[in-house]
Amino acid sequence: MKVKGIGKSMKKVFAFVGTRKGTYSNTYIIVERIIEKLRSLYNEEFEVGLYTASEQTIVPCCGCNHCFKCGRCPEDEKDKMKELRDYMESSDLIILGSGVHLHNVTADTKNFLDRIAMWSHCFNLAGKIGVTITTSSSNGNEIVNGYLSKILNYMGCSVIANIGVKLQNRESKKYPDDTIIARYAEILKNELEKVGNREYSINEFQEKIYMIMKQSILNSGMEFEKDFWIKNGYVNCENFRKFIERKKENEIAYTRCN
């Protein structure tokens, strides 16, 4: 589902819920409630891309490593995953939602993450903020939120909230109550405004990941990855904050040229 607004500095939100239940999914319902509340709080219009596995057929990752070697996925010709990745990369806020299945993400969520695995080597989501949202009947949320948060961090995204909802036979349309939903939306609003002012929250874990990956790429990275880091000037960035600043400069330069 896409909702478009108008504005010079219009913010974009990308949300993916790994479910085959579509709009009937508990996770989808909670994600949508938070987004709609955010819309009511935000002073400017913004664009939302809210997707589920029920409406987006995503071909399973075949483990060929082509994305790491060449920077593209051969399975893109069979589905619309490239469109999802492009939308995700152009967004300011990333929301990943999943039900808890055997204390893990759903199969569709895992497949989605497998298809963007190469971003963990190139930090494609650097400079963006992220939120993880999970639902369960009673337990396992902390494990699944932790996993999703870790993956987003590895891709460069700054996770600002991990929301775990244990429904325990309660209706997702009413639980959490509107007061809690509003609190979550307020957090997202404040963080989106910081991104607009180019204020980025960076944690020690991200800095550690950055230094490890930088050395790994230079010492043993595949040809595409090494070229990506060198061509964009990222090898000269002394820390992750400098990496984000350089990435934003590159994006602005690219926009001006096109």
C-alpha cells in the first residue's frame, strides 16, 4: 500500500510485514495504527509504502552469492524485489514487522532479509532510522526483536525502537491502547525530525561493526564490495558517522547530476 503526499522535503516511510494474512495480520494492524497516528502528529505530508508478503511474491534466495560478487540479484527478474529495495533505500524510516514463529521471524520475513543480505557489507541503510515490531500470543518477542534489530544495525540503520506486543487473546485493533500507540508515534515523529536536520543517532555497536567491516572488505572483500567502498570514498572515512556524512554527500551529488 502506498500513500503519497506533497512537500519539498517530504519524508518517506517503508514498512514490510512478513505475513501471508495481509491486512488481517495482527502485526500489520499494529504497524498501520502506528503509521496512521504518526500521520496525524506530523506537520508535513509524507509518503508511506506498507507492504506484506501476501501482496508481494518474493522468490526465495538461492544462496548463489551473486549479490555479494556483482551487486545485483539474478532473482530480481522473477519478482519485484528490486522495486522494494529501491523504495527502501529512498526512505527515511524503515519498519520491519513480523509475527513470532517458534521464537523466530516468520519464513517470509527471513526470505525478505536474505534477499537484501549484501547490504550488511555496504551499509545501504546508513543514515536511516528503524523500528522493529513483533507480535506473539505470549512470548518470544525479545528474541525476534533482537534479531531484527541486529540485522538493521548491520545494514547501517539506527534502530530507535523495538516494539514487542504479546496479545494473549486480545484484539490488535484495540491492544495496545491508543495512548501507547500515540507514544510510539511521538517517538517516531521526533526521530524523523532529527533525520531532517541531519542529526544521526549512532551507537557503539554500529561503530564497531563499521571498523570490522571496513577492514574485512579491504583485506578479503569480493570485487564488487571493494570497488563500492573505494569508488564512493568510504575507505577514507575514519568512523561510521563520517561514512554517513559521505553517503549523504554522494546522494546529493547524484541527485544534482540527474
